[in-house]
Amino acid sequence: MNEPIRGTHTIDTELRTADGQAAAPIIFAHRGASGTRPENTMVAFRRAVELGATGIETDVQLSADGQPVLIHDETLSRTAGASGWVGDKTWAELQSLDAGGWYHPEFMGERIPHLDELLELVRQTGLIVNLELKNTVRAYEGLEATVIEAVRRHGVERQTLISSFNHYSLALCKQLAPDIRTGILYMEGLYRPWEYAKTIGADALHAYDPAVRAEWVQGARAAGVDYHPFTVNDEGRLRELIEMGTAGIITDHPDRVVRLLSQRRPNAKQIH
């Protein structure tokens, strides 16, 4: 890495200043710094840290032999150059695939990471990690328990947030680990989604960006629920979300958020 890692970050609900203003939002690098590196690879995760991201978002599935692996698509063709389903391959088979060459020849030889690799980076750097459970298209028996066990083994419970479009899965995560925060992923304009989130014990709203408005952010904050919109790359919209007081922003280009925050508060240190 080209610059030192800064600070230790947590995702406690006290990420607010004493005057009631929102702290600097968590900058979640979407699948790592996927705007400039092959998504969901260690080179993308490390680059996110170099660019100033304070969080990383990634996707977790299970191999055929039950190992938690980081890849977005349920099939391998787009980013790993192979046919078939992720869940039908063993960890050894997945390790043999190239997960970087599809993006650029410079990254040939990058592998599909194991969850342990990312959690070790999280532990070392103090990053926040958003683990999206990919269990809507394909059910992975035991995915929730496997992910929670890994998080506990690395001692990063306070730095972890689990999200999913499968809200039954999130409810189960809260049963298994009430201390680990969860976020509901959704696409549409749910009515008072912070109230729905409370029914499954969720702590955050991971809404598709068009389903985020300033008054909804305020309503959620009053209820103690955070907004983490995805996936936002336009600088004008990023600026709007910062001004709304969103607790986090999921972006392919974390450096853009870093720059906007520095312009907004040139003489202030980022609050972690």
C-alpha cells in the first residue's frame, strides 16, 4: 500500500456528533475499488484502503465444500471465465480460476478471495465491512452461521454489518448474533422502511439510490436506523447524500467521496 492506514472505525449507533449533525459517512467501497480494479478481489480491497475508503462492501457465497467465498454473480462466466455455478465448485476448484484477467490483462492471476482473507485485512486496518449474503437466487444452507463464525473468529463483530435481499436470512442472523448489525437491501420506495426494518431487528437501510430522499433519511435517523444507499458514483448525487446526512454511501469510487468530504470540511478531521 502507498499510504498508512488511518484510524480504527466502528459502526456503533453513536456515529453522530454532539450537536446532532451526522458524522462523516462511512465510505463503503463497492466490491472494493471496483471502478478501477477487478471487483471482489484482494487487489480491489487493498486499493480501496489506499484511496481512503473507511468501509468495504462485498458479496459472500459458499463453495460446494462449504467455504465462504467473495464473488458477486452466482455463476462464474462473467468474472472468473468458467462455466457453472459458484456453489457447485469446491474451494480448490475456485482457487484455480482467474478472477482478474476479465477486467484487464494487468490483473491476470487474481483469485476469488476467501472470506478469511478480507476479514484479516479488516482486522488489521480497522475498516468496516459490509458482507452481503448472496442467497436469493440460490439458497446456501448454513451461510449465515458460517459467516458469523468467521467474523467472531477474527474478532471484528463491531466492524461488521451483514446485508441481504433475503430478509428471512437477516432475521436469522439477528437470532444467531444479536450484536452484529444488519442492513436490509431493497430496490423500491418502501413506505416508512425504518419501521419495517425494526420488525426483523435490522439496523440499516441499504436502499437503491433512487429510493432515498432527504425526509426519509431524517425519519430513519429519528428512529435510530441508518441509510447506506447503493451504488452511487455521480459526484452531484454523492454531494446530495452527504448533505442529507446518510450514515454511509456505497460507491465504486471511494476517492470521490473522500474528495467531496475534504471540500466540505477542509479544516475538520473525518469522524470515525
